[in-house]
Amino acid sequence: MRRTKSALVNSSLQFSLLAALALPSLAAHADPLPCQGRLASISGKIMTNSMAGGESLGILQGTVDGWNKLKCGINGKPRFNDDGSFAGFTHSLVCDDTVISENRIDTIHSQVISNSRFDGVPSFRSCGIPGMDLTYGAFREISEPQSGRGIFSPTGGGRLVIDGVVNCAGAVDMKFTGEVCLVR
């Protein structure tokens, strides 16, 4: 029973993804949030695995301003529009750095919440495994930080371009470049 329910959730998510692919690109519909700090370059790689319900879990390794190295955990959750169509993912990151807070009592691990959506039409194909709705292929996402903590601006800001591939084992490998808003 549990296996059937999981297959239904994954099939439903894949249907939503396929429906979203039939629509024009969603990447141009929103302007990035204004930066309430300083825009800094960021680049790196993300390695995740697909999980039940369309979620993903993995790690991000990146460089901010060409020198500040970060290692972060990343969790992706699917987002849906009011009409039930697929809207993209909300990615939550918590990093391994430590920032001393203003009152010097607490330390903060930098955190970012970012909304991502496909840019263009991903090239997904069926893995061809009978009874399983698995796909593989390449995609591009636009990700816009909505809020932050630690070194990242609490008000979000910036924009990242993410190029990725997913394989039939559910592994997702991505590279990203862009800008993110820092506190200072």
C-alpha cells in the first residue's frame, strides 16, 4: 500500500512537471528582489538525490566573491500554483559557516530560502523501466533568493542560473552561477 501511494505521488508530480513544460517559460515573469545589502558573485555545484513526493536532498558547494567557500545542506520542495499546476521548487539551504551575531552571544549558520523555476523546456526522457515513472535529462533553472540569515541578506535578492542533469537513479547534478545579496 505504501509503495502504491508513493508511486501515485511521484506520478502526480511528474504529470504536473509535464503540464508545466507545455507552458511558455516561467523564467521571465518576475523581477528579482532588490538587494538590501551588497550583490556578490556566487558559483558552485549542487549534488542531490530525488526523494518521495518530488522533494530533493543534497549538498551545495560554492564560492562567494571568489574566496569565501561554503558547504551547505539543501532541501528542495515542489511548489504549485493556485490552479494546481507546477510552479517550481523552494530550496532551503543551511551552511557550515559561523557568523557571530550583533549581540556576540549567539552564532549563526548562514541560511537561504530561494524560489526556483524552469527556464525553458527541460529535455526529460523516460528511463524505460516498466512500472516506474522515472525520467532522465537536462534542465535549466532560475533561482531567486527570498530570505536569508548569516552572511545573506534577510530580505533576499540576487539571481542564480542553474544547469543540471538528472539520471535514472534519481541523482541530480547541477552547476550554478549568479549573484546573491550579502548583508555587507
